[in-house]
Amino acid sequence: MQRIRHLIDPRLVKQAGLHQTLTDSLRHLLPPALAEHCWVAGIDEEQLRIAADAGAWATQVRFLQREILKHLAAHHGLKLRRVRVSVAALHGSAAASRGTALPRPKLSGRAGSTLRQAARGIEDRELAEALERLAARAAKPDTRRS
């Protein structure tokens, strides 16, 4: 049986290592409360892409773009021109490492009714059951009339 390392493209392994190194360096630069919510999502010749797990954290990172670029040039020899910050899922965040997730959004009663109706019209049993489970999370429809 082959080792898994032989099945993975070495360029991907190298790229993942670079992302982790840059993420560690970025987190060392950022204030501790901010650092745990951000990670390097990608890099190309001119741009570093940083992901944050919420808009508030992404905004704070945007204010630190110049310091980030200077830090990467001084410590990693990277001559980047721009930092692009986006909001992404909890991947890499402190919340993900603690196993916590964002609360599920509440569905309206009307959304639940629509999901149930869609489930009745679908022949794929598994999909219909999934829609029914989702509909069950919806608030009970308001049957009162004004």
C-alpha cells in the first residue's frame, strides 16, 4: 500500500506549508484578539489573500494592510503590492478549533411551508427527507388572521 504522501501533488504540500508559515507570521504580527480569527488564504506574485471568519475582523485587518506588507517584506522577502481580505467560513479560526460553530439561522414559518411543499414534489427520497428535516427547524407558521 502506498503512503498517502505519494498520492498528493508535492506542489500542493509546498503551498500548504507556505500558507501555514505565513499564517503563523501574520498571527504573530496581529493583536491576539484579532489573530485567532484570520489566516492566509492564498498568495500570488503581487497579492496576499487573507481570510477572516467575520466582517468585523476583516475590517480590522484591512486597516493593517501596510504593516502586513512591510512585515512580509522584512521577514519573508515578499514584495507584495496588495493585501486582499475576505470573509470566509470558520475554517482555521479559533471557533473552529474549539469545535464551536455559528448558531443556525431561524427559518420563518413560510420558509418551512415552502420547503415541505417542495419535498412533496420531489421523487428523490433522500432529498425530500432532507428538505423535511430542514423544514422542521422552521418556526411554526402563524395561523392567526389580523
